[in-house]
Amino acid sequence: MDKIKKSDKGWKNGAAKSITFIVTKDCQLACKYCYLVGKNEEERMSWDIAKKAIDYILSRETEFPEESVIWDFIGGEPFLEIDLIDKICDYIKKEMYRLNHHWFNSYRFSFSTNGINYDTEKVQSFINKNRNHLSVGITIDGTKKKHDLNRIWKGSGPEKGSYADVVRNIPLWLSQFPHGATKVTISSADIPYIKESVLHLYSLGIHEVNINCVFEDVWHEGDDNLLEEQLISLADEIIEKRLYNDYACSFFMERLGKPLDCVKDNSNWCGAGKMLSIDAAGNFYPCTRFAQYSLRDKKAWIIGNVNDGIDYNKLRPFLTLDRCTQSTEECINCDVAEGCAWCQGENYDAADTPTIFQRATAICKMHKARVRANNYYWNKLFHQLESEGKQELYETLSYKKTEEPC
Amino acid sequence: MLKYLIIQLDDTSTSFCHYNNDRMTGNLIPIEILKEAIFWSMKENLTIQFLYPDYELPEEYKSAIASTFHADIVSSTCEDLPLRDNADVVVFDTFDNISDFQFNDKQSYAIRTMLSRLLKNANMLHAILPKVNRMNVIITDIASIKGEWENKYAEFLEKLGNKVLEEYKKGHYLQINLLTDRLLLDNMNNCNAGNESITICPDGKFYACPAFYSDKDVSYSIGDLATGLNIKNPQLYKISHAPICRICDAFQCKRCVWLNRKNTLEVNTPSHEQCVVSHIERNASRKLLSKLREIGSFLPGKEIPQLDYVDPIEKLLS
């Protein structure tokens, strides 16, 4: 029977508190599009800092009232610090139990990994121990050609791609996480390989491909047209082969490309400020993207530390951010504004002054190209379904567009 | 729209606001820059406010200043006594010897003080009220006002309100920023640095206000006379782009963009303490309005509604 697979909205529908440990700023890879400009081998989190952070957070239930929590581990490559992570997770579980904390039994440990160490004994032992409270995403960018274009091993000498070192672990990963999704990043050079890459990932058994263009100002003249061509070609293939039944690609979304209202649709896109990140120095950040190793031109936005706690005044701007206050008139009045994403950290880094209230617009023409391809995808899909007498399938997806655009 | 240009004449010029000017070494603005700044302000149709150092200015500076409409802001310790006695605003950094000062009803006065010192010297302030028509009290440690200090501040304002009430009963309608400004306002009347006013400092550069020159932690300029004014993200200095302030009715709040930047890292976002202090003042104004109406008709039609919050972010997030 036909169905349309929807993208997973995340555990607890994205409503859980996300707490990120930046356990290391080191990685085996040196991906060309990586926004982490300050990676290094020195800044590794100590157990003392990790424990202080956990103690601080778990002893303040009223300050962290969210029903659930995602303990997120990031790097660099988090699994480089699997011993520390294992100790952290054991301690979290023990303390949540000892404190009868409201997060006990409503937590996840979450990882986004390059997949290289995935099959090691220590990582596998950790996965087996925490299987019921775990989500792991392996990043694989598509075909060998596309993956190796950006995701290369660090070090001097000739460039060496990492595709082979990752793809060998995909079957094991999918056997443990059958609904595992991968995250694909698009920069200018790899636009020509989008279609074949998404299809390749589907062929590996990955049913959900989350894909996005980088927010940085890397785009060249004509990239938008190339993206549109790739996505339209991908749309044809997905529809023709009815891949939409079992596979999802986040480039194609029902809610995309409509005008937005400054009253009704004024939410901030990004969750920065609602999250909490901790680095090796014990500093707190509103999101990992505000740590110094993520920033090209701006000072880190530190909101406290494990010793002194959170300075809530430095969180206030994040809590008050809305779409229209940070957007240009062009963005506010854009006819295809819906779904146009931004990264608060990139906004801050690219802004003319040290502010999070200036939206970066480098992605504008890429979003518009995506909207055109997306319109094509749904029009074609709907027409095909209608001609086959399956209107009910897409009627479940329809939604009211904004009635009073601002 | 710009309306005012503040010219800080020297690195040691008096602060008249929340910031501290810790510079101890004199560095007078070059006379060419002063003349150019005056010329520019005349073309831009801006009113100039001069911030003076304590020492007497050279004659050529005095004559340059006298060449245009302006307001003078001086310290109570200014050695140029004719200037001090005729200045538009006299600023006190301490309560020491304040009772000996010859106040007059033509000048406005400002007292810069930490809250603890203000509370300790409340009687001195009360004693001054009959002698002045306009008094600004500027608290220099707003960020540290929390917990019991909030209650102490509210009690202080209640007593101050009673003193103001006594003056009004005598027909002396003095203004004191903490209490009477809110009575008279229907909209936000903030400092508006970076929007309605800018500052030029002895280095020849523009700043949103003198605090952005004095405080090296947050210092940044917004252009210079040679290349012109260059305010980046100018919308962030406007009330329209201040999510908390635009829904707030503590109209008397200074909405100090320097304090905002220092405490929340954003010029458009006040700290929790700033909001609480402003609401304590607003609520004290509300009480004063009620008491004033017991002695006669006062501002008919004006209402200051009761609120169930002291920080408007609660309203925003509810």
C-alpha cells in the first residue's frame, strides 16, 4: 500500500532539554565544510569538569523543568573519548536514580559520529549497555565521490577520503538502529552529486536522509540553478520509483515556501538558548556553535560555568528572539519564507556587530532554488497520486497556508 | 532620528550616567575636532551637550563652545565656578558636602550613587528636594540589586514619594526622575543612545554614548568625523527592535544600551535587574499618583495599571 514517509521529528518531538558535552575538540577528520574552525587535540574534557556539570544540572530540577532530557555528546568526534563518555553516562544514570530525578527513565544519550570508531570494542560495549536509551547518527555524505570530496582524514600529505572507513560500519549501525538517519551537508563543490548521493544512501538501507546546505557564505554564481536541477532530477527518481513510500529526504517538505506572518509565524527557527553546552574548560554556552572553536570572527558567548552556574542575563536575548526582529525587510516580506532556516551561531558569527539579532542571508538563493524544486516535487507527486485515485494520501499532508501574510 | 550630539571634551570629563569614567589623565579633545564636531552638528541640526572636565578650559575652547546652542554638563567639583554656577546640569558623584552646595531652581542636578549609599543618605536627598526643580538620581550598581535590596529600594522610594508629596502640597512641583517622570509619560522616554543621540570623544570618534568610550570591555566606535557616522545594525538601538522593552510600560526607564550590552551582551536586551529596578520605580510612581489625587485633581485620565510581574520577559514568555 502506498504511503508517504515523513521525517522523524526527533525524540519527544524536540521538546526535551538538550544538554551537550563537548568532550573533545579533536577529530580524525578534517572535513572541508566543517564549521569548527578551532579544532585541536588539547581541549579534552576532564572527569572533574564533567562531574561538576552533571552535579550542577541534576541538583537544580526547578531550573531544568523539561519533562525529558537528551544528553548529547559532540566533538570533534565524540567517540574518541568513549572512556570518559561511559563514565559520564554511568554517573548520570546513578545520580538520576539516587536523586529520584524526574528525568530518570525519560532520557536519551545522543551521538552524532563520523562512524570511524563505531565497531570498536569499547564503543560497542557502550552501545550494548545503553541500547534502550540511545540514539546514534552516523554521518555519511553519499557516494564515495561526494563523501571523499569533503570528508577527508586530517594530516599532511595527499588527501585521503574517509568513505571506506565509514561505509563498512553502516550495516552494523543499521542492525542496531534500523531507523537511523544520516546528516548530509551540502556546500558548493558537491551540488552535482546530490541526487546520486541521496539514492546511494537509500541503497545502503538508510531510510531517512537529513540534508542541508551550509549556512556560511560559500555559494557561487549559478549554484542555485545547479541545486534546483539536482533536486528536480532527484524528485523524478523518487516519484518514479515510488521511493516516497519508505524513504524520506528532508529537502522535500510539505511545509515549505509560503509567506509568513509576523504575528502568527514569528517563532525563532533555532533552539539556541534552550539548549546547554559545556566544554572542556567548564564553560556553559547557549549552543555548541557559540563556543570559541566554532566561531571565526566573534568572541565566544559564554553564559556561565560549572563553578558559578548560569548567568541568566546572558540567556535573555535568546529567550526573546523572534523571527521578524532579527530579519531584514526582504526576509520579512519574502513570498517563500517558510522553511528558510538559519543557524543562530552563524548569524552571530557573520553579523556586522556582536549580535544574534542579525540574520545571515547567504543561503537565500539556495532556499529559493529548494522551494522551486520542492513545489515541483509535490505538484508532480500529488498529480500522480490523484491520477491513480489516491487523493486521500496527500490530503492528509495538506495544511492551511498563512491567511494574512505580513 | 538623531537629535543630540554629546561632546566629551576630555578623557576625564564627568560621567552623568550609569557608567564610571575611570580615566584620571587629562586628554583634551583637539580644538580642530571640537570645531569640526560643532560644525557637523549644526549641519545635522543636532543639539549639543558638552561634558566638561573639572579644570577650566582654554579660552579658544570656550569661544568655540559659545559659538553654538548647547547645554553644559559639569561635575559639582568643577574648578571653573562661573561655569558650574551656570551649567544646565550639575553632577554629584558623592553625598559628601552636598548639603553645603548652593542649589538654585534654574539648574538641573544629577546624583550618581550606589544604592547602598543612596539609602544611607536618604535624609540628605530629602533635604535637597525643597531647593531644586529637577533632580536625577542615577544608580550605578543596578546589576547588583537583587533579593533584599529590591525591598529596601521600594521602601526608600515610598518614603521619597512622601517627601515629594509634601512638596506638591506646598505648590512646589519638583521633578525627580525615579518617581515623577513616569507620571508624565505616555510612551517610552529612554536615553535612546545610538538612535536619538550619539557622542564624540577626544579621539575624534563617534560612540553610541560616552560609556562605550570609557568602558574598555565593551568599547566600540560607530565612525568618525573624517569618514562619517557608521552605525551598524542601527535598528537594534530602537525600541521597535527591543523585544522586552517594546512591550513594557516602565516608560521612565533609561533603557541604557551600555548596561544592556555589558550584562546581556546585546544592546537591545535589558538585564533582569534593570527591569526589576525600573518596575519598582514604576510601581512607586503608581502609589505616588494615588496619593497625589488625595490632595486634589492631578493628571485626570492618567492611569498606571497594576501589574502582576516585575520583569516583562515573564509576559513575553507566558
